[in-house]
Amino acid sequence: MGSRGGPDLVSVLEAAYAVDRPEREWLQGLIDAIRPSVDAGLGIAAYVYDTNDRPFRVKNLLVEGCPVDEAGIAMLNHESNDSFVRDSWIARAAMMASETPGYANLPGVRGVLHPAGIRDIMVVNAIDPIGVGCWIGAPLPQLSTLAGTERERWDRVAAHLRSSLRLRLRLAARETSAKEGGPAEAEAILTPAGKIEHLERAAEPERDALHDAALGIVRARTEYRDEPERSLVSWKAMVRARWTLVDEFRKDGERYIVARVNAMATKPMSRLSERERQVVACLSMGQTNKEAAYELGLSPSTVRVLVARAFAKLGVDTRDALVAKYRQDTLM
């Protein structure tokens, strides 16, 4: 059970799934929704980034109420080497910056953050396995820790941010290409009450799952809005590792829920199935089986089976070996 009166995470999810907004406007919406829950008096910053570049490329950096300006944050990113990127941006979602190995010794921490009265940063980091992500940070005046419940909350928010960011990229790619069909096509349209108005053949076997997921969004917005844990359980980040549900307005301004194809992209690895690659990709980013299940919209038992199959196919017997093999074979 979630505690009543907690942070309004439903507003954060609603901002995340405003996928039709331009990127800077989308980030601003996220800042506005998240800031009341995390601002410790030192503001908040957010940006989209790409770890495939070194130093990685930051886009649309927004800083509000923070004593460190854009140039200072850019300096911190510029000095991040491959090891730091792997240990922080790739390995974790919700965290304190001080948890990252070597954080205290970074020149930017001593030369930029400390003079500004910043000792730590509460971070929500949403990075997709392809290396593109969204970073949101709230500076803190003292070294801090993230309690288990709070960490789980923001880990789950990060799963939604990854899903949203991935869908935004797919929709943008579709708009600049053929403008028809494409990787983000709608395979189901539902009313806010979960009634199915349209269903493509590919989605027919998961009719009940899509219906239940739509109802889950309604319950998160109504019954569970002031209960952070229950709202996050109710509002799925993905449905069956294939669909993201988003609001769209059709038929004279009526709101509908659209299931868009948004499967997690992974790098090729012939020995594993697509679903197995998706699960192992989640593990490679530091997720537990439970977290991977939430990320993909699968049951924990399904994830356990997929992990066991990946162990057998890759000839490994530990999680660390599985992740190392995946990264080696995919060059992640």
C-alpha cells in the first residue's frame, strides 16, 4: 500500500507521455511536474543526452533556480570518461550522484558544485539500452541517501521516461520518413474507460492486457492519485514489452488511449530471442528481475524464465557473466 499525501507522480507520468510536444517544451513539462517533489531549495536541471558520443552530447539543457548555470553543468559532463559514464549514466536510474565511484574527486564537483553549496544531487536518469537518455537532477546541500521506497518510486518513474523518450524518437523518425505505417503505429485504440474501439490483428491476442492497462491508467489518475506506489503499479510503463499507451484526442476533442508499438530496441545478438535480449539489456543496466518485469510490462515469472534461457544459450551461470557476455557481444 502506498502512503497517502506523497508526491504527485501521476502528474509526472502525464508530463512524460505528452509525446507530441517539442523536446524543450517536453522537458519543461517534466521539470514543472517533478520539481515540487525533489527541489531542496537549490533548483533542478534536466537535459536529453547521447552516450554514444564522447564526451556525450547534451541537448536542450534546462536549469531552473540552480546556483550552477548551463556552463557549469556542461563542464561536469565534459569531464565524464567512459568509466564514469558506465558507472553512472548506464548502470543506474534513481540514485544520488555521490554513489558513483570517483564522484568526490571529479574536478567539476570540487570546482563547480562545492563553491555553489551543492554537496550531492538526487538524480532520475532514464537511459535506453541504445544509449540515449533523459537526465533530471535536483542539487542538495548535503550528502544524502535514497531510501528503498523512494528509490523504487523513482526507478519506476525512470522506466516511464525511457518508454516515453523511446516513443518520441520513433514518432519523430516516422514523421521524417515515409509518414505512414512505421515503427510507432497504433495497434489499438481504447476509450478512457478501457473499451476497445479499434484493434489490429497483431494486438488481438493481448486484448485483455490492453484493456486492463487502459483501466490502470484511469485508476492511477483517480483512485490512486495521492498514493505514489499504487499509482505506479497501476500505470504500466509497457504492455507485454510491445506497446506504450498514450493519450490522443480524436472525434471532436474526445480523449482516447492509443497503444503504439514501442518495443525496446536492442543490439543484434543471434543466440538470443528479441524478448531475451530485452530482458538481458535491462539487467545490463543494473536492473533486478523485478525491475525488468516492470520496465517491460511482463510478469516476474516470465522474466525469470527468459533469464534462465539466456543463461543456457550463452553458457554462463552468474548474472555478472551474463551481462558481461551481452555487453561483449553487442559492444554495449
